[in-house]
Amino acid sequence: MDAVLLQLEQGVEVALHRAKLWSKYAKDIMTYVEKRCNLEIEFAKNVAKLAQTMKSALKEECYLPFQSIYMTAMDREIDNSNSAQSTTSLLTGHKFLEPLSARRNEHERCRKQIKEMWHRELKRMQESVGNLRKAKALYVQRQQEWERAKEAAQRAESAAESSSSTAEQASKLDKRKKTEEDALQKAMEAETTYKASVCEANERHGQLLRVKSQVLQQVRELMLQCDQTMKAVTVSYFQLQHTVSAPAPVQFQTLCESSRLYEPGSQYMEFIRRMPLPSKPSRDSTPTATAGSPGGTSPGPYTFEPYSEESTVSEKERKSNGSLSADLSESKDRVQSGGPMKAWSASAVSSAGQSPGNVVTQVSSDTESVESNPSAKSRETSPTASPMMPARRLVPASSGDELENEPDPEADANYLGYSANRRHCMSKAAVTHTFRKLKTPSRCRECDSYVYFQGAECIECGLGCHKKCLESLTIQCGHKRLPRKMTTFGVDLSQHLAETGTQVPHLLAKCINEIDTRGIQIKGLYRVSGVKSKVEKLCQSFENGADLVDLTDIHPNVVANVLKLYLRQLPEALLTSRLYPDFIRVAREWTGPSADTSAPGVEELNELVHKLPRHHYATLAFLMHHLKRVSGECESNNMPASNLGIVFGPTLLRTSEGSATLSSLVDTVHQTKVIELLIEHADIIF
């Protein structure tokens, strides 16, 4: 590369010009990315603000078509907006703009230094050439003067010889000879100076060639460093863009499939079915049949009242002296007698909440295929006049003596607002507890915030919880005092298993068993992201008690997300950084198909996994057998071993420096290949 430019007279100028073009190119790219990030941030903020505003509006009512689907879509819009903002902040920070800007500044500084050094050497060369030209001109001039003086002396000597010599002619001849000698001396000095100038010019030319070679080498190394930086930030840029945009198509496909399952009119029918029904018709009811009508023989709800003065007077008195208490007593009589009630009246709701006969079992909203429970968020903000929400009756606080007595289950149920027939409003895990009124302030094990007044605690395990959190509680009762809160995520695997006394983490075992039971055929399993808020909530539940978490109401995608998060946050990767080079080497040398059991790489993988620590080996074997079962259902879930390798490769196999280094990005293909091979040959290796 340098030899080609060395042969060109303007080779250095070409290289320096190219370096200057790279600087301008990098500046243009940074301008594009910076402006695009600003637009992305503005767009993400506006979308998140819109989704948050409309989400509150959509939660005001319930039993509306596709309500839970649109709520899920807005939750994902908010999560995607937050993810986009985080990504753009990374791009404007240390992932793109900062390293590229630093490299460009360094590039400009080095380029100017190289250019200055080259121009300084060129100037010296030009000065040397100028001196050479002057010395040459002086040399020629002196030679000509010497030739003229020599010819003049010869003519004078010839003239003296041909004529008689006189004193004047002898003096003139001596003068000519002296002039010739002076000219000869000057010519010799000019020749010496000319020869020295030639030597100096040759030395300068050689030095110029050496400097030219150094300059071209430095420019080449500088361009190489710039390209390496450009490659690193470009890979990071598109990797982050892929991370942000990849979940969107799958999420939209999931929402599309869920929308197809909706039966038109089902939500309206459910709303009507949940209305409290009167026991018998009254005057306010629409007449259905009269005595004289052919449609029925029973008397109609209306009767003829003959005119009389007493009835007229009493009607006027009632209108002039009617009171609110009379109207309320009439309404109360209607409720007690089973008279008609409006679906939106508060008395109807209260009656529906207290009368077991008017309670209808809760069903799912829209469809349960979306990653949320049936309209759980809609119920929380439903107005008191909504037929969905029963009026909860609060009882006066008990005295200290009463609290020390044996708790009354019926009284506790009344305090919580759930009668025996309303326990279905509690989660499956909450039903396993025996709750009473909370005695002292505590921390809620569900939302991890403090409970002061509206709280309950389990008599057996001591779990404290808000009343509103009972509908989503995921920790079951262990019928013994709840263990202290234990850190599960980000803890060394061997240390965690030594504390729990198990071979495989509780979290991993529970998540895998639940996925094997309910989610192994879900499309995009482990690739589709769950709702971020639900993932964080489930992680908190595992921190509170991993062996007591109930996953029956949790969507499998959320469970899969928690499992991946646990493995990703292990301080030491499951395949360990010590064996990282060996696993990568096996993947590089593998040339045949992944399913080839006779390949020598299978034996090498078998030897490598047996070098893992005991707990790492047991956990890896448990996980790989599970992923083998998942890949066996690839026709349903679209997750063959190759796709699972893409998901778990950087998580299970990484260096001690993490997965954000340039070498890790280069090894991503080989990380994926290692996990794919372990899944394909799990039955042989483990």
C-alpha cells in the first residue's frame, strides 16, 4: 500500500487529503446520528405521553371490546419509548458519539502534525534546491569570467612577442595574467561551492524520501485506527437499533393473533350478565303481558285506579311535603323487596356486593392470550358506580384486647371486603393464606412499599400485604414463618445454592417447570419480551421467597424473561470465563451440520462441560434438557436450537469483561453455535 504511494510524486498529498476526507465524513455521520437521536427522543417522549394519557382514559370503564389488548399495546408503547430513550442516550454517550468524536479529534491532531512535518521537510528540500541553483549559476559565471580573462592574457602575450617589448606592455601583460589568476581562483571556489550544494541537495532528497515513507506509514496507521473505531461504533449502533426494533414485529403479531380470538358482542353480553337482576318485576319495569293480551294470562304490572278527591289531596300533600328520607326509605324497601334497580345506581352495586345471590363469577376480559390478567388494571380504577367493583364495607378498628383474641375468619373476610363467595377476586396464591387485619406497619411483599392502615397479614406465615395487592399476590403460604428476604439476582451461583441447599436454583426450577407445563408451544418463546413492569414485579416476588412463588397466573413470556434475566445477571457466566476460549475454539473448528453426533467436537464439548464447577454443570444440564424439549416443539413455537442459541449465546457464554467489548461482538456467531450444539447433543453430553 505504501509502495504504491511512494512511487507517486504527490503520494503524501493524496494520503493527507484522504485523511482529511475521513474527518469530514465522520463529522457528517455524527451529525446524522445526533439529529436522528434527538428526533427519536422527542418522538418517544410524545408517544409515551400520549399512551399514558389515553391509558388513564381507557381504564375508566370496563367490559369494553379489546380493552385489555389496547391496554397491553399502550404498556408496550411506554416500554418501547423508554427503551428507545435509553438507547438514544447510549448512542449520544459512550456507545457512539463520544468515542467517534474523540477519535476524530485525535485524528485531526495527528493529521496536522504529520502535515506540518511533511511541509517542513519539503521547505528544507526547496531551500537546498534553491542553493544548488544559485551555486550552479555562480559556478557557470565564474567559469566564463575565467575563460575571458584567460583569452585576454593570451592575446596580450602574443602581442608582446610579435613586437618589441616595452615597459608599458610588460606591465599590461602582468596585469592580464593577474586577472586570469584571480578569475581562476574564483572559478575554483564556485566549483567547490557548487559540488557542496549538489551533495547537500542529494542528502536532502534522501531525507525527504525517508520522511515520505514515515509519513505514509503514519497516515496508514492513523486510517486503520479510525476504521477500527468506526467499525466498533457502527456495530454498536446497529446492534442497539436491532435490540430496540426486534421485539416490535413479534409484539404486533401477538396482539394481532389475540385480536382474532375475540368474539364480537362478548363484552356487552358479559356486562349484561353481571348486572344485578331483580327478583320480581315492578311498576318501573316495561310491561310484558296484560290480562287482556293474547301473549299471556298473568295480570300486567299496571292497574286501573278510579278517580277520588282523597287520592288527589294525598298526592298534592305528598308532592309539597315529600322528604328525602321518604324517598330513601322507599328505595330501601325496593332493594329489600327485590324491586328493580338501575345498573349504574350505587344501591344496586352495594346490594350486589352484599347479596350472594347477585354475585357472578369473574371471567376474563377480551382474551387471556395477551400477557396480562383479565382487565386487572381496569378494575383498580373503576368508579364506585361501576357494576364491576363491589362496595367494600369497612368495620371499626378493634381494640388491643380484641386483637389478642383468636381471630375470627368471617370478621377478617368482612374487613378485607371479600366474603366467602368473593374469594375468587383474590389471586390463587392469596387464597392459600389466612389473613387478618394488620397490627403494625409493615412492608408489602407484593409491591415492596410500606403498609400502614389498609393492610392484611397472614396468621401462619406473617406475610404483610395491601388489600389491593391481594388480587395479584404471587407468594403462596408456606404454613410457617416467611423466610427473610434473600437476594437472588446478581449473586454467585455456588454461594446461592449453598445458602438454599439445592442443586439447581429455585427460580430456575420453577420457571422451567411452569414453561414446560403451559408455555412450551408459545410462538417466539424466550424471544418475545414480556411486559417490563410484570417482569420486575415477578423478580421482586422471587426475592421475597423463591420457593413460594405461584406462577399459575403469570404469562409464560414473563416467566421466560425472568429466567433469562437471572442467568444474565450471574456474576460468573454459566459456562465460565475460564473456559470461554476453549468453547469458542470448538465452535470455530466445527464444520459439519450441528446435528452430526459423530463429529469430534461433540467429545470435546463433553470434556469441556465436565470441567465446569459442580453447581454450574448441574444447572447447565437442567437448562439444556429443557431447551432440548423447547426445540423439539419448534413447529409450534418457531424456536429451533439455532434460534435458542441466538437468545442464550451471549448470556451463558461471555468473558469476564462482559458482552459489550469488540471481541465479544466478533465472537457472537461462535457463542450462538456453542449453545446450539449443546442443545442439539444434550442427551449425549449430559
